[in-house]
Amino acid sequence: MHHSEKSTIDGEHAIQIGMINLLGQAIAEKQSITDKTNILDQLINYTEVHFMSEQLIMRQHSYEGYNEHNVEHDNLMEQLLIMKDSVLSKETSVGSQLLNELRDLLITHIATQDRKLTNYLLSARGN
């Protein structure tokens, strides 16, 4: 893994967390369903692309933790879709709880699975 790849992935994580925080602000401010759905759609699309790029890197480097890592990607995407259903059904209290769970899942994923992947790639390159 080149330093630039790591920087790019870290930057993408920061954008994901920023979008989650923006969604939290929209929920707290009781913004329109359209506004919240637009943020969620952007977050879902961005996360799909981010996960695809991580999966490509894992495949390129024959990462042995690929399946375990992807299970977490699937869980995070499922949480995003549940969150969208919550917003569309106007369940504000559930939305806030789901948002906190989603943020926690993403942060945990970054701190565990993504760190394992980074360490693997760095050791494979001899860095």
C-alpha cells in the first residue's frame, strides 16, 4: 500500500463520518425528509464506491481477511438502508438511535478491520 493509497482511504473515512454527522445534524434540526434522504443517498453511494475500492485492493493483494472484512461492509450497508427506511417512515427517535449505531459500527470497522488491512498491506510491501 502506497502512502497515497492510505491517505486516500483515510480521507474517504473522514468524509463518511462527516456525512453521518451532517445527517445527525439534519435529524436534530428536524430538516425535511427530502433533505435527510438526499444526505443518506449521498452517504450510501459514497460508501458503496469506497467499499468497492477497498475490495479491489484486498483482491489485488490476496488479502486473507477478505471475507470477514466484507461481512462488515455488508452489515454497514444494511444499517444504511435501515436508516433510510427509518427516515422515510419519519421515525425520528429510531433514526437518532440508528444513526449512533451506524456511527459506532463505522468507527469500529475503521479501527479494527481497516487497520488490519492496512497493517497487512504495509507488511506485504515491507514498510
